[in-house]
Amino acid sequence: GQNEKLGCGFRAGASISQFNGPSETGPNGESLESWSNAKGFHIGAALSYKVTDLFGARMEFVFSQRGTIYDYKGPSYYELGRWTVNNKVIGGTRSQTLNVSNAYIDIPLMVYYKIGMFELSGGLNSALLIASTAGGSTDFEGTSSLGNPVTPFEVGLNHNYKKDKAKGASEETFEVSVDGGFPNTVPETVYAYYEFAEKDKNLYKTLDFGIVGCVSIFLNEGLFFSARYVHGLGDVDENLYDVSLKSLNPDESFIQRADKNTSRSWQFSVGFSF
């Protein structure tokens, strides 16, 4: 009798997701930062327990990609020759894009209720981060402290937030001259923690908790299609690395931010239950 109450299943499909947080603002109050949807996929298995023919509980184990496309456009700064004896900070305009892709093992615990061919479910979600990467670029146009223009340049961004170390950058470099002085060396590509003297933790937190809601439509007793929303409740990243891109302190140290950046995602699945 207990075996008749147990069920299992699987589902897989496409995901869209983004991380959201407060934006830095420009001189006219405009937003300098934006987050847009990143695409991914998910695949997982489920174990369910029938309380009645219409009501029950379910636990799942799902590999899920979640991320975001982050953009910054507006006034900023750049430190040329960072970690060298002739480093120099210039002001100007930054255009930066970063496509973040995180991989989680989601463990949602839900209750469900069937209404005809439809099923409504919801509950709590726990997520374990297993991989975290990002790629993109920074374009910068600036001027020196004397008001002379600096040749525009582009720096690649190649981030592995779990493996990269502090000060990490590619061996390939290029040179940028300021006011006709000694050229400043700039890496062609910088890694996740290039601008930090030490790495204490990873940028994205290992655990993320949230709530989940789902609507499924069953074409027969086993085959179904579903749409699910997962809303993170906690801050997905460490404030240690959350610094202003708009400006620096008077001593040219970073201005720390304490923003709460949360995740949200939609999952569209096809699955089968037994």
C-alpha cells in the first residue's frame, strides 16, 4: 500500500533567469547598471508521495543553470598598470558587459494539488552552487588628470569565480600612454579577482534559498508540460567584492557597496511521472 503512494519522475527543459539589485545612478539620476535575462537549461528527477489521489508532497533534485547579463554604462574610472610601480588612475566612461552563468543543484520541497488535467505546486527551494563562470568585456574612454584624452581601449573579461585567484590576468598585455609619459601595461584579459590583493571567498555564495511555484498540464497520466518560477530570497553574492564602478574614495581605494542582489528564474519543462 505504501508503494502505491510513492511515485517518481523526471523533467528537462529551458530556463531564463537574471540577478537583480539596486543600481548606481548617474549625475542626472539615471541608472548606470542593468540586468537582463540569460538563457540556460535544467534536468532533474523527482520523488513524490500521495496523501490522497489529488494531494501530495514532492522532492526533486535538479541540475539548473541560472545567471544574468550584466551591463554598466556611464561615468567610471580605470587603473592603468595595476600591480605595477607606475600605476595610474584615469577617469572617463565605461561600457561593460558580463554574461554570468552559474550551475546549481536545486532541491525543491513542494506540495501539489491536482485539478483535472492541471496540477498546482509550490514550496521552498534550496540550491547548491557547483560552478560559476562569466565572460564579457570592458570598453573605456578616458582623460588624464591634465585633461588630455587617452586612447580608447578594450579589456576582455574571463571569470571563473571558484578557481580564479587574486590579481589574476592573462600574460598578454598592451600599453596605454597618458600625457606622453611612460606607457602603462594593461592585461588583454582579466580574471575574476584581478582588482583585489587577496581572495577570501568566492564572489557567488555556495547556498541560495528561495520559494518556488509551478503549474503543470498533464496530457495523460504520465506526460506533462510545466512552467515554474523560482524566486531567490537571499543575497547571491558576497559584499566583499561588491564595489562601486562609478567612483573611488579620495585615497583611490574602492567604495564598498552592501547591495542585496537576488536571483529569479523561469523554467519551462517537459516531463514524465510514474
